[in-house]
Amino acid sequence: MSIGLAPTFQEVIMSIQHIQSILVKICRAGIGIAFCVLLGTVLYQVIGRTFAISSVWTEELTRYALLYVAAFGVGLSLLSGDLVNVDVICEFLPGEWPRRLRLISASITVVLCLALIGPAWKYTAIGARQTSPAMGLRMDFVHASVLLLLLLLLAFAALRVVSMIWDGASGLPDEKEDYS
């Protein structure tokens, strides 16, 4: 980007794609870590029950790990089209209507996330005065998963809106990755 000059259209699109790819990597890593915690805890639980060693905290930790799997996964679900989507009727509409409705939907998602961030912040802050029953963990760390979910959904929806407006993107979900 040139100093003192406005960024070109191509530079803006490249930076949107760069931001999105960084967010995707962060979310995938977050899902991986949360899932490993979940897997390790459940494995510990199963082995412990086999040898009559039961730990109360394992159920709590699995629930918290699931919250973080959902929080990190929501933006990726929006990208892949796996998030709840009513497109049966929309995709059969003529001309530009399907794209317009996808843009409206992404825009409403942005507005809804913006409206919910304040209450989610308050909810997270309340957790600082509470602890979990079995682990004694401060609940703001757990409640932060809701805030994280909203922030990531906001980021991915906003990136979709910007790419649809600036780049003329279709707003359709990304192609599914083939892991075979």
C-alpha cells in the first residue's frame, strides 16, 4: 500500500482475505485445543470409572470445553454454510434476489451481534464474582465463551458483508474442504 494514498480496491480485497484467513487459523486452533481438552477429560473419566476413581470436575470441564468448541466453531460454520440457513426458497428466486437476501441476512447477523455484545460483556463480568462448584474456576472464563462466540460471528459476518459489497462476492458458503 502506498503511503499517503488511499488503498486500491485490490489491496482492500486482499486484506479482507488475509484477515479472514488469520481468523480461520485462530478458530481452527481454538477448536483443536478445546476438543483435545474435551477428549482428554472424557478419556480420564472413562479410565477413572473403570478403576473406580471418579472425579467430579470432569463433567464440568467437558461442558466448558464444549462451550469453547461452539464459540470457535460458529464463524467457521458461517463460512462453510453449516450454520442454520434457510435457503430453500431464497435460492430459487430470480436474478439477484438470492444474493440480496444473503447480504441482508449477513447484515442482520452483524447488527444482532453488535446488539448482544454489551449484554454478553456484562454477563462475562458477572462471572468474575462466581466460581464453578467442582473446579473452583472463576466463571468469567467460562462466560467469556459467549462473548467470544459473538465477536467471532460478528467478525465473519462483517467480512462477508464487506466482501459482498466491495468485491461483489456471492455470499455463498465456501467450498467444502476435502480431507480424504
